[in-house]
Amino acid sequence: MNKVNKTRIPFIYTSTLYLAGLLLFLEWLYPVDQVTDTTFIGVFIIYAFFCFFITLLQVKWWLSILLKGFGIFFILNGLYSVNSFWSVLWFQEIYTELIYNIQVLFARQWFDLSNMFRTLMFLFIIWLMSYLVYYWFVQVKRVLIFSVLTFIYITLLDTFTVYNADWAIFRTFVIAFLALGLANVLKEIQNENIQTYRLNTRPLWILPLVAVVLFSSMVGYAAPKLEPQWADPVPYFEGVINGNGSGGAGLIQKVGYGENDSRLGGSFVQDYTPVFNAYMQEDNYFRIESKDYYTGKGWVNSEQIDHLEQVDWDIQFETFTDRVETEERSMTLEFDEKAYISKLLYPYGIKNVIAPDGEVQLKLREDNGEILTVVDDQNIILSNYMITYDKPSYPIELMRQSAQPTDEKLMEQYTRIPATLPSRVGDLAREITDSYDNQYDKVRAIERYFSANGFEYQIEDVAVPSEDQDYVDQFLFETKVGYCDNFSTSMVVMLRTLDIPARWVKGFSSGVKVEDNVNSEGQDLYEITNANAHSWVEVYFEGVGWVPFEPTQGFNVPNSYSVDTSTDDAIEVPDVETPTPPEQDLQTPEEVEDAFSPSGAEEGNPFFEFKLVHFIILVVILVIGILLTYWKRNQIRSYLIERRLIKRKDAESYQDAFHFVLKLLKNKGFKKEPDQTLREFAVRIDNWYGSDEMGKLTANYEKLIYQHNITHTVDDEISNLWKNLIKRILG
């Protein structure tokens, strides 16, 4: 009994199915730069396209290894090395990296793996995925497993990280269902042994599949949707993980500016993604907003107040009175393209803003200092702007003489504490300040309290209070570990128990100075990243205004003070210079960056940019060349066979030429059945094309085979018949 071969699926359909697999795999790569410290994600996406394209062509295994391996080492060279790709030093560098990281692997010191080696592993995973997806989608046509895994992956990221997967879910739905439909149709074609030349000539069968999937997707996207029926799972998991909230670590977050502060606590990981660069003459804290109502779990605004447009961009928001000495300054902020803050960041004493887009409106909320950047009632993100401001020098003696404010509304708003606040918080505040007789010294005493007494700055294993716990009470008396939110909130609440008006402020600290004297104004360049997102305290002094204070360990608010030297200052108040983060924050981005954030690939590095451009050009040229070669592969091979046939005119050349015809016909869907003779097959072909060329070529081939005529010569007539038939097939 003859074995029936399965129908060979045309390349256009297998490549379409494989392309769907590639697009689903890219959904795994797109979120990486948002949920990790990965940079240059585009390089990994380009390499994914490269690997999938090589696999699709099904080139020889040794050629595939050479091409994909070359791509990996070319990328590593561009990201991490200053040496030429063909340099001996580069190969020595690779050898040293491999030896070192192999030793680290055997020692199981996973965190000591170098960035280059981690990137190598990630690229190697992409390489392997190109084979795995080909096996799933093209060979066995089992699309469902990978599609479901992709759905689970992006929905989990959407739930528990900053990644917004709305469009990713829509794209995955469309791609997955198209791939499922196509895969099932192709499996039926193979199982039923349907002649595939009908697919090539009548591809309209795929249109209903596309129409149904697209229609379903659009209806699902546009249709009204119910509000969530289940509670948000994140707080539930936090509660499960934290137990009773005493000492447990909450879900890990990425550090950065966010608007929802209603539930503070939990661990976070540092994120050194750049937010903006500041050109200024000295350190500054960048204020965004303050919040006045402490709930016991976090901060909210007690009132909803309209934002007022600022005429001519002159900012009418004053945090201090005219009794405070000032010096006029200016600064320029330039934001990274990935920064999404549609609010103004500004120093204390802001007066005026100048931005390149004159259509932008600045709208101020007067009670908390929030300034929105708006165009046509839509919040927008400014790429850069310049600020003029009066840098304050706060008078210490005047603050010591400050009496309790007479503004009853201010006192009510900024000394309010929840009724559920444990009394021991107020008892501790009074114990700390009992020996001082003025507001300023009491404030400084509480500020200094956190620098000792067992408190530690820590970003890991930070507790989240349970439902019956107070955030401040837990920090002061149980955990004593946390970061800026813990320290600043605790100071504000303790001051309020003493009837000292205080509020919680958030924004960014000064960042890191990266270059001195970058322009004619003598300004220095500072880089501010997500890791510099910060919260601190403002205290109100009658006759002076709101003054910033910094209780967080290792941080110093960059205030200037005017001191009356004729009095004995019982409390040392140093002029603060560069804010120094705590020991945990002293790590540089290079020390903590992810495997895909190469230390040798900083933006602005001309050498790297040169290499990256050349790599992209090389990949594009290589891909175009391979595409053209593959597209015209049959024409190229037929030309070479024709030249050989005309030149040699021997039996071997004719056999190769005839077998090439059979291969082309098979690719077109004309497959010779096992029980079919060559002459019967030739009649079928001649009937299809309306000629007699295949019959004559077959007769000549049989004559050659059965007569074993080694000296058989191919005349010009046979060559022309072969050439004409090839043109019909490729036509």
C-alpha cells in the first residue's frame, strides 16, 4: 500500500502564520522597558525580526547559526565595547567576560553576572524562541497554547505593573484568532490532501475569516462595558502577603511620581529611567503639589478646587512672604521623551515660565500649588521650559519668634488628624519637643529625631498597614524602616498633634550633577530620574510662610537660611549643600541597572550611536538582500540551470533541469501522485497550460533514463522547450 504524502502548504500561508507568531512574541517584548530598567529595547526587537526571518527561510543549520550568532556579537560589541568588531581586543574582551561569568554561575552568585552576559542570555532566548514559535505555528500548527500564554502575560502586567495593556490585549485578540483560523484551515487542507494550486489561484477563502475576526474585535472594543464586578485584586493580595501588616513586605512597586497616595507603604525597586535634565546654578527641590488630609493610610486632598489660568504665565503662587530675603535665579528643564508628567515642576519662589509652545495654558490650584499644563482643556506634556524664580533665604530668628497663626481656616485645614490616630503618636511628639519653647526649634527637634533612635532608610521589606493599623503609628513604633513617604508623613502628623500647621509635599529632589558650567550663565547640568521622586514636609510660620523640611535619613533639603549672628543659636543649622541620599541610594545606575541597561551605551555617546546606526543599516541591507534573493530564487536558479544546459548539453545537466521543472510544479500545487506515471503527469500539465512542452520534455527524459545513454546530447530545440515551460510556470 502506497503512503499518501500530505499536501505541501504554499509558502505565502506558512509565512503568514509565522508572522502572526512573531507579532505575538513581540507583545512579550514591548512592556520590558516599562516594567524593568531595560534601555534600547528597539535593538532586541530588531534582532527578533532578524532571527525570525532567518528561521522562516529555513536556510542550512550552519548558515543560520553563523548569521544569528554574528547578530548577537555585533549587538554586544555596539552596546558594550569601544573596540572595533574585528579587533583582537574585542575577542579578548568577550573571552574574559565568558570566563568570569561562567565562574559566577558555578558559584551561584547570580547578582554578580555582568550586564553583557545577561544581555547575551536575553538575545539567546530570542534566538531559541524563533525556532520554538516556528515549530508551534508552522510545523504542528498548535497556536492556542502560545496565544493563551500571551494573554495571561500581558493581563498580569496590566494588573500589577505600570504597563497599560489596553491596545496590547486588542492586538493579541486579533492576531491570535486570525492565526487560529488560518492554522485550522491549513491543517484540514493537509489532512484532506486538497490540491494547493487552488489556494494560489483562489485565495478569497481567507476573506471571511479576516472579516469575522475584525468585525468581532471592533464590536467588542466599541461596545459599552460594565464596570468591574470584582474588587481590585491588588489590595487583596497585599493583605494576604502582609498578614496583620506588621513587618510584612507589600507588593513591589517601581519608584516614580504618581498621583494616587491614598494608600502608602510597600516595597519598591529603584528605577533610574531619566525624567528630565535641569540647567541651574545650585541644588533645588522640584515641587509638584501638596496634600492636606491624612486618612490613616495615606494622603488625599480634602477639597476639590478649580484650577485658575495664570495670565502671561506669571505664577501667582507664593509659599513665603516678602519678609524673606531672595535672589533672582533662572533654570531650564528639558524632559525625556518617556516622561509623562502633565504638571509643572518648579522650585520654591517661582515667578514666571517661558515655554516654546505659546498655546499652552498654565492652570494653578491655589491651595496645594499644583500647576497643570493644558491645551484645549486637555492635559499635555511640555518637552522643555525655562523658569525664573526668587531663591529664598529663610530667617531663622523670625521663625523662632513666630506665633501661632491667626488664620482659623489654615489652622483647621493643616492641623487636622484622624480621630483614629493612636494617642501615643502625640505623646511621642510632646516628649521630643518638651524642652523647646518656640515652634522653629520644635520642628527641628522632630526633624532630627529620625536620624537616630533606630530608624532606617529602606526600600525593601517595607510594611503595609492592615485595615486596623495606622500608617504613622506602625512606622514610629513597630517597623522603624521605610523611605521618604514614611518619614515625611510621620513628621507632618506629629507636628499636627502639637497644633503646628504642616502639609505633605511631593515632587523630585535635585538629582545628580553630571557637568559643571555648561553654558554662559554658569549653570550646571543635573540629571533627574524616577529614583529622585521624593516627598518632604512644609511647615507654616506666621510672618514667614511655608518652609520646607527634610526628615528622611540621608536627604537634606537645599534651603538657605539667614542667621542673626548676635544671638546664640542653640540648634546648629548648617548651610545645606548637595543632598546626599542614604547608603541604599548611593548606588549608581551602573551598579543596579538591569541586564539590558548597558553601562557603555549612554545616550549621547557618539561612538555607540555610530555603531548602532551602522548595525541598523547593515541589518536593513542584509534583510533586503535576502528578501530579493528569496523572492527571485527560482528565476536565479533557472537562469543558472539554463546556462549550464546550453554550455554542457549533457545528460546530467538535462536531468537536473527536468527535476527542477518537477520541483517548480510541486511548489505550484501540481504534485505527482505515487501511482501516476510521468507521461500521465505530463498530460495533466500540458492540459493545464495548453501546450505540449511537458510531454516532449518527458519523452526525452524517459529516452535518456531507459536507454542509459551517457553520451546523450541536448539540442537547442529541447533547451528552448525547457525555457518556455519554465516561463509558463513562473509566469
